Amino acid sequence: MSLFDVYPLYDVTPVKANDVFVYGDDGNKYLDLYGGHAVISIGHSHPLYVNSIKNQIEKIGFYSNSVQNPLQNKLSEKLNEISGCKDYQLFLCNSGAEANENAIKLASFHNKKSRLLAFNNSFHGRTSAAVAATDNKKIVAPVNAQQHVDFVALGELEKVENILKENETCAVIIECIQGVGGLEQSSTEFYQGLEKLCKEYNTLLIADEVQSGFGRTGDFFAFQSHNIQPDIISIAKGMGNGFPVGGILIHPKIEASYGLLGTTFGGNHLACSATLAVLEILEKENLMANALITSKYLQNAVITIPEVKNVKGRGLMLGLEFDFPISDLRKTLIYKHHIFTGSSKNPNLLRILPPLTIKKEHIDSLINALQKELN
């Protein structure tokens, strides 16, 4: 049997990893400045993280959500404490797409509306409603396209209001910093205006924090710097540091009922242990503060590279924008300098999404490589 060929692959085969480094079967040591799509938050193979999962699997790795699982309650309490999202409710699932799918479904249950509003260049996942809210027609199948989704440009509050006035939109879903879309973001005035319109027209505001959450921006969530309160917050990626886990934080005004949402694997013992370890390490090692320090260092360092026309994003969710496509540059960084970076919908944007444990000397390695290749 062959693999279903949907991924264009680089000729690198990782066999082990530690902190910010990945080791290939070719004997090379690669600096990981991409974190596997922003998944690696606390560094590869962190000993506390490894021991947490190891100790848990020796006890019990999984049982269904038909029985008590105290680890879920412990995780909910810890998230409440660290995230700053007081009194929200937690529903656990397995991925970012599933988190957004449940968020959209829950919004529709709550206000009995069926339309959705999303933004140009958005990416929310590949499942039914989540992919319909993703601004990429190539990955939206005809069966997904039956969802009614209105797309608006970031910053267009008037257009948002004209759509919400029709009283058919269950939710507005937004990435406060777009990931795949190219690190675009709008103003605090826009995000606060969006929150106000959602309240006025009985529409739920969903903050997609799948990529930007869990400290990547220097805040626990990207929306927090804008002083808004979403109705639902979707989380995944850095949440489990590579273990498949996702979830949504749900405002207390939204009522739960038996059978409203469900999942087989979501919130299993191993997933909870992985996430609890991530939260403990984020806190103990002050990784959100490190994200801000190293982000500032990188942004100051790239001033020495005139080919970098713009730096987008915040914290360790950054994009270096050039005036040429970066696909060949990425290959050179991988094969010649042994540095992993990322791409986006913007062909000229080099995405930097490293583990939050990154240090200044790792950034120096990137700057030196860029200087050598671009000069």
C-alpha cells in the first residue's frame, strides 16, 4: 500500500529532537525555527513533558468520556489560572480544526442562526464548517461549500455590520494574527468594534487562537492585547507540544446540555498530562517573557538585512517579508544552513515560529545565514 500523496516533502528525515534542534538520519543537526507549524511550544523532548506522559501511560492512557477523569478538571483549573480567562468552560477535543468546528456548531446551537462571517486570508482548518470559513477555494470541496460564509477584509467594520444586520449570522470567527494568511492583523479599534457589533446583533465572537495561543505572542492569547472578551476561544497546536489535543474555552453565558458536543479521544488522560506539563513549563521557565525578549532581539537584528522589507506579527509568531518569493531561500536555509522555517499564503513571507525556548544565539544563526545568502 502506498501513501496518499498530498504533501510536498523536503528530503529531511528527523529521527530525534531536543529543545530547538531536530536531528536527521543524514547525521545533520537542524535548527527548528518553525516548530512543525507552531506546534512545539516548550521545546522538543522536554524532560518534564516526557516524564509526565511516561508516568501517565504507565497508569492509564485512555478511557472514554463516560467516566470521571480528574485530569480534565485539573487542566481546566490550571488554564483558568494561567490564561487569565476567568470562569470560562472547557471542552476538549483533538485538533485545531475540530476545535473550530465545535466552536461554530456551538454558536449556531446557542443563537439558532446558520450563517458565518470570516475574513479574507483566513485559515481555520480542513473540516466541514471550518474549511468553509477558510479563504482558500482549492481546499473547499463542493460538500463544504454549502455552508453560507461571508468573507470580509480585515478592518472593514461597516461591511461587517451590514451583514450582521440581516440577523442570520451565528458567529464571527477571526484570527487576531493570521497564521497561514501571512501574519496580517488589524487595529485594537477594529477588534473592539467587532466585539461591540457581535454583542449588538446577538452574534458570537470566536477567537481562533489555534496557532497564536499558549504564549506564542508574549500574551497567553493574541486577543488579550486588544482588551476584548470573545465568546469562544479555540486552542490546539502549542497546547500539547506535539501530542494531538485541542479545545474550546466557552463563555459562561453559553449553557451546556448532555449530548450537545462530544468526542471519543478528546480530553484523554495522555492529552491532559501533556497539556498540564506544557502549562507548568510555560510558567516555571517564563517562556512568555522569553517570547517577547527574543522577538525584540530578532526584529532589531533584521534591520541589518536590507532585503527584509517588513516584519509582521508579534512575539514568536513572526514573518519576514521580502520583495521576492522565498521558496528557494527556504530550501537553501534547510539544505545548506540546516535551518527550518515556514511559508504562508504570501509567497514573499518567511514565517518564524520557533519553540518558545529559543535563545539569542539561535536567532544569530538565522541572521548570519540570511546575510550570507542575500549578500
